[in-house]
Amino acid sequence: MKISKNLKTSPNQLGGGQLPSGYDIITFTMHDGDWVKSIKLPAIAKDDAFVIINSDATYSSEVDHSNMLFSSTTVIFKNDQYIFKYIAAYKGWVVYSAPQREQKPKDINSQMVHPTSQTTIVNFYDENRIKKIRLPETAGDRDKVILKSSASCMTIIDDSNVNMPGAMILQSGQQYDFFYIAENAKWQLMHSPDIVYEAKDLSNGVVPALTTPKTIINTSDENYQDKFYFPDNQTPGSRIIINSNYTFDTEIQASGGSYTISKGELVSFKVNADQTWNRETITIDLLLLYSDKAAIRLGEEKVKNLLIESLNTTNEALENSGASFRLRKKDIRQVKAKDNWIDLTWPLMELPKDPIVQGWWKELRVDGIYYEGTEGGACGFTSPELYRIITVGLVDCGTTVMRHEIGHGLNVVDGDASNSYNKGNTLLMTIMAGNEIPYYSTPHRYTPEYGIPLGIVDKVDAVRAMNEAAKNIVAHR
């Protein structure tokens, strides 16, 4: 059993504000007469060590930024409590918990002031609201702003110092979260509401003016429009995603051009800087296969549902990570597992050469296959290919295998096994380096807890490598 080494102390006991190393939890408390202006966190600590700072002193204090991972705002007022966590992999402290300072809408007069804590919240309600709000001009690195509303009238969020998020209108029951990213000198949208439409509810296929960064439209054979009309003059960065399960083609009419979406496609459109619409994603077509033995073990419907859920989980990760392509299921079919398939490397080698599978490949005109069977050896394998995807997985390993193997199929290696950028982020356990979070490595996305970049420009960027490989596959159909 691990025994925690804890310390409860104060400025007078330490002779100042330098906190010592070597403890799992330090609780540092200040009072009048036992106070210090500046507090310095330990230079080094164990992973997941904590520092808790409490104050009921009259005068304010501040935490020195020198040992922090990010220079967040850490002004300590009377009755405040801050909690810091040490992340050994990054050799720095992050703000685990901070006082929520409230700025009242009527006191803001549209422009929020510089934060005095790492977390600032603005609550809108009918007796206290404004028509438009702008986030602080500058802030501490990874400072957070939360905007919430229960007001009956909407508030427009000014996007002039936000990293191109799209339309942002705050309405009752909604919440927007932002991090200030100092290296970009802008606020990064981290959480926002989505607007979801069923196709049949859009009269004559006309999409209303957008109010959130992302709008989703679902279609099916019982819920469809033959044509959608996108709104003009929308905020740059705004997106519409069409999730099509309609048997026939759907036409998109938009400023900037017309587009056709076919059954099974999940397509994202985005507003350009000139307010024209552009198709943002390409489609990679897959034939999903499962073995007769997998059907016997789990039941045919369960295996099919497993494959569909795996595909959806992969597309969700691609959306999270900002990839420029999505996967489409052209069909799900059963193959007979051969007796010599003692592990997954055998179907990996033999399925692409199988006459029946080759016939299906030509019939469906797919870009790749993904097979799930009962053969062991590993949870999945991928064959290195330039112009197609050949991947296999084990039914016992769950629905996150596909997203990992698809990464291999698009030229990304495990962890640090590359001198180039086509790899996962081992420190954050992204999909290609532990597969613990639903993100591929990319420098353009950040962890929701602390705002740590999920990649490094030109060094760790699985999304860039996958986008390039997907484009290459589509170009060589």
C-alpha cells in the first residue's frame, strides 16, 4: 500500500512562499499576519502530486509562473482556493481547480475585462443580459471563459479574437467554453452546442441561418429532402454536416457551388473567409467483412452492429481531430474463415487475393477492407499499402480497434516509431499511441482539461499524415 507524504504549512512556517519538493500533497494556508505576496510551486514533484493553496488573508497574492506548464492567471483573493496538479511528463504544474470569478453581463458593456482567475464565468438571465459580448483582449495562458444562458433572448458572441469557430449565438440552456492559447494570441473554442435537424423538418430543404459553429442534418429513406439550400452570408468557419442514409443522391445548393452526396456519406461543409461554402471532407469507402466464426461466436447481428459502431467511433475521432476525410460503409459481408488462419496475419495476407473478395471490391468500388474475425495474435494488423487500405481486427477487442488500424492504413505508425510527424502522441495516449482518448495527434486540437496541444507542428501530427494519405488514395481510384 502506498503511503502519501503530505505537508500542511504556511508562509511563517516555511519562511516565505517557496514550496518544497518531495510531497504528494502540500496544503499551503495564508492568514493575516501569516501571508506572502508571491508563492512558488516546487521545481519538481511526483506525477499527480497536488498543491492546495487557501487564503483568508486581507491582501491578495499570486502564484509565480516559473514552474507552471502554462502562465495562467492565478491571483489569490480572500477566501480563494487554488489546486495545482503536477504532470511529470511535461515537467510542470497545471491549474486543476480555480475560483470561478463571475463577470456580470450588465457590468461588462460588451467587452469582458482581463481575468483575475484562471476561470471566469458569465451567466446570462433575463434580468441581466446584453445583446453582444466580446472575450477579453488578452488573458493568462490557458485561462478559461465559460458563457452560460438561461435568458429568453439570445446573445451574440463576437468572434474577432476567437480562432475562427463560426457562428456563435448563445441561447437559453446553452454553454460555450473557451481557452486562451497564448502562442496563438487568441481564444480557442473548446465546447459549444450543436444544432441538429432532421431532414423532413426543413421545409423545402431550406437550412435556416446558422447560430452555432456546427449544424448537423440527418437523412434516411423515411426522413429526406432531395435538395438542401444552404444559407448565404454566414460567419466564416461555420460548418454543416450531412449524415446521409438516404438511398438516393442528395443535392446541395450553396454559394460557391453545388454538390452531390450519395448514400452512407458523412460530409462536412465549411464557410470560407469570403463567405462561400466549400466541401471540407472527402470520403473513403470501405467494405466491412466478418467471418462465419465471428458470427457463430457473437451472433450475426451483434457482429454487424460491432462493425457499424467501430465505423462510427472512427468517424467521431476524425471529427474530433479535424481530419479532412470520413469513412463510409459500402456494405457488410460475411466471409468463410479458412482452417489455416491461425492468427490475424493470415486473413490479412489472403483476403486481398481471395476471388470472392476481389469481385466484391470491383462491384462496390471500395478503397479498402476492414475484417473482424476470431483469429488471435493481436487486436489488429494492417498491410502497408499506398493506394488502398487493408486492415483486420479481433472481435474480442472492442470498437476502438478500427480507428487505430485505419491510422496504420493511412501511413501513421505507433507511438514514437518514426522520425517524421506521422505518429501518435505517447504523452497523451492518442489513438496511435495507446488509443486511450478519441483523438489522433494534431497540433491544432487541445486537451479539454488543461489545453495541452495534442501534437507538435512538423513533429507529431498524425492528422496531417492521414489527410495526405487519404487524398492520395482518392486520387488513384
